Amino acid sequence: KNQVEQSPQSLIILEGKNCTLQCNYTVSPFSNLRWYKQDTGRGPVSLTIMTFSENTKSNGRYTATLDADTKQSSLHITASQLSDSASYICVVIPYSGGYNKLIFGAGTRLAVHP
Amino acid sequence: GAGVSQSPRYKVAKRGQDVALRCDPISGHVSLFWYQQALGQGPEFLTYFQNEAQLDKSGLPSDRFFAERPEGSVSTLKIQRTQQEDSAVYLCASSLVDTDVNEPYNEQFFGPGTRLTVL
């Protein structure tokens, strides 16, 4: 079964600090890998999208990396803000040859404290 | 509206009741997806529509689950004879075109979800 594993499950950091979230996957072959932010009570919102040939993608204070050889991705958050408190979900899209069917990790719950 | 909307936002049902969850995708979006998200977990795929055609329903957990999109816009997810294990957040997402691996940047936009609690 294709899987997407994320670590840590939860994380608490102080405002202004940096953090890195990890994602390991076994989906193969895959089309692209995405990181989503999900605020409590809301739907996921896309942060970054990387194809298998890309190894880094930035979106403001968010930087995602991808190592397709080791099947690992990370999301680095710089200078964290209170509004960064949310779940961060790693999503892998298999090379299905058709429509995109997203395979989600369980997410990392990040809490940023003042 | 600018985004995907879902209604109701919250639904409490007694075990055995039927429920209907509605999704209004972004106008003009061809593709529509339903996902189920259990507490503390990531969403899991339920079913996919391209316009009014249901192309994949492999994620529906049982024949009590039924989805339709008769006119290619609004979609309804119906759950018959609800069970406690059906309690979850049901997310709807839409995308502009028929997604394929040659369009990796094709974005799926999610609604806020419907939280279903079955007592």
C-alpha cells in the first residue's frame, strides 16, 4: 500500500524560531509532491507543489525540499509567526496516468507560542 | 463566491439516519473530489467526478455511501443508515481542468468541510 509518513506528529515552538517538518513516502512512481497547511476547522490550502525533477520550492517563509532518490521531503518554516499554528500535511500524487488522486500524510500539528 | 463552499458545516445524526452533504465547487471547475478526514488523520480519497461523470468511486467505504453531480456543478454525498464509524470531516475539492500527470501544478481547492457526528 502506498504510504506517506510524517514526523513529528506534533511540535511546539516559540514565535520567531525556525522549524523543519519531515515527510517520507513510498509512493512510486509519483507525479508530484505537495505541502498543505490546514487551519483548524478549514480545508487544506496548498503551500508548495514540486514535480519529481524539482528539489526545492519556496513560498515566502516556507521552503520545501525533495529528494526523490531517498523519497524524502521536508518543509522548513523560517521566523515562525503565531498564524503558522496549523496542521501541515504532505501529499503525494501517484503517476496514475489519469486524474490526480491525492495521498495524504497524517500531518504535523504545529503550535507557535508567544 | 470565490471558493468552494460546503453545507452544512456541522451535522449531528442519530445512528441509522440518512444524511446528505452538499458541495458547491468553484464555478467552471471540471473536476470535483470528495475526501473523508478522521480526527487527527489526513484526508482519504472517496470519489472523483469529471463534470457529471463519476470516474472513480473506489474510495467509498461501503454501499451506504453514494455521490452524485447530476449537472456537472453542485455535488451531493449521501450516507445511508449512518454508523458511528462514519463520524469524520467530509471535504470537497475542485480543480479547473481534468487533472493529469502532465499538469502537476493543477491546483485542487478545498472547501471548509462538513463535520459529521453520528451518535
